[in-house]
Amino acid sequence: MEIVHYPVLHKEVLENLPIPEGDSLLIDCTTGEGGHTSLFLERYPNLKVIGLDRDRVIQQKAIERLRPYGSRFTPVLSSFDDYLSTADAESADAILFDLGISMFHYVESERGFSFRRDEKLDMRLNPDEGISAQDVVNGYSEEALADVIYRYGEERYSRRIARAIVQRRQEREIERSAELADIIFHAVPKDYRYGRIHPATRTFQALRIEVNGELAKIEPALKSAIRVLKRGGRIGVITFHSLEDRIVKWFFKDESAKDDKEIRIITRKPIVPSEKEEEENAPSRSAKLRVVERI
């Protein structure tokens, strides 16, 4: 099944990250399948985009999608914190982060991101580095596993779930996403199994965050982004859950309150999708866009 990425808050991103006339540069820190990048390249004929991604497979999709723009798009296989830490100071006119996980990963990657599919437990955005979800599930102690599920999934039944996982892995190694989802389903109370969201939702989120070190990368990347941004340029960050949004919110708030501040907050309240967008693109419902400007 071929999935084409639908860029979340596309109108709002274009409106709040204006690009100056003439030669200019946007760094798309989370290019995915190139949805946001294509919008910017289409609107600004003199714009060049450096597109970052950790996933070689999805980056190839972006390369194919953006081929009509030729050398105006430069793909870079890198995590955004690593790239921005060495990028030239005051070199970018705008910087965009979309911290959501692409539908590609849930539907096409076959890496166990979705509890609704029976796939090998991996969850790495870059399959060539780091530990997998299978390593975490089968290798962490019960206490460490419970802490990950509670901290990154805000799951109230984290200890029950961790206990059930440890009990099952004593029989055999847990290797498949469907098996893990089933363990979680039967570990929680019956009235919790049929709630608003599937009982495995928070645990799968927690494992994905742990495997990819997602939250730890945000603040260092934002610090570097301010240095890389030209004066008058803007940074936009789209988040999808409270843990990452909290980091972005307080980082921007603290930086803008310093005596020697370098940024001002453009969005006092985060921009959220319109009702129309939520109807057309259900995953956008939890999206929040925060924007700052370098002064």
C-alpha cells in the first residue's frame, strides 16, 4: 500500500514561516516524504531546502517526490541534533521541525511501529543504529521497563504491563508487535481494554521514544537551531503529544525570558488544526505548531 504523506498544518506553516525574497535557505529537520518541503519549494522559486532524515528508505521517497525541483533540494541522512550542531551559524532563513512519526512507518516500514500489525519488533527510525524495541522488551529489567512505559507513555498500568511482559519472555523471546499488543491487552483491567484508545497505544509510544531517543534530541537541536538561524528568521516546531510539546514550550519560554535573549515568541498559544483539516486528516488532531523568531 503506497502512502503519500499529508503535510500537517500546511497552510499555517507557510503563513508563519515566511521566506525572504531572493536566494534563501530552509532546513527541514524532519523531511519524511517531503510534504512540507514541496509546499515551500513550490511557493518560493528562489528557495533551497536542506532536508534531514534518519531513515534512508523514507528519504528515498522524498528524493523521488522532489526530483522536479532539481538541485534546490539537498537530502542529508542525519538526525537533526547532529546536523544542526555543526551547521554554519546564521545560515538558514527558516527551520522547520515536524516531530510526528510518518504514516509510512506505521503502514509500510514493517518495523513494528503499529500494534495493529503483526511485524518484527524494531521501531528504529534508522534500522542501522541503536537498540530495537525487541532488545528493550526482552532485555530491560521489569523496573526499568515499567519506568520507560510510565515516563514516555504516561501509562497508569505501566507496572502491570511490565510484569506481564517479563512473565511472557521467561517462556520465549517476544519478537512480534502483535504478540506484544496481546500481552498488554490482557495485562490491563477489563474496563481499560475497551476505552477511547487501544490499551497498547501508550506502551508502543513509550518504546518508540526510548528506542530512538526522541525527547533527548529536542532541546539540543533547538539550541543549535537558534545559532544556525539568521536574524529575523523563524523556527517552527510541530508536536504531537504532551511530552515533546512541553519541552518545546518551556525551552522557548525560558530562552525568550533571558536578559540576553535571542528569540521572541510568535505564537503565544500553539496553532492547532482547523476542524476541516481534522476531518480530512485524522492524525492531525493532536498537532500543535509553535513558532519563534530570532531577534
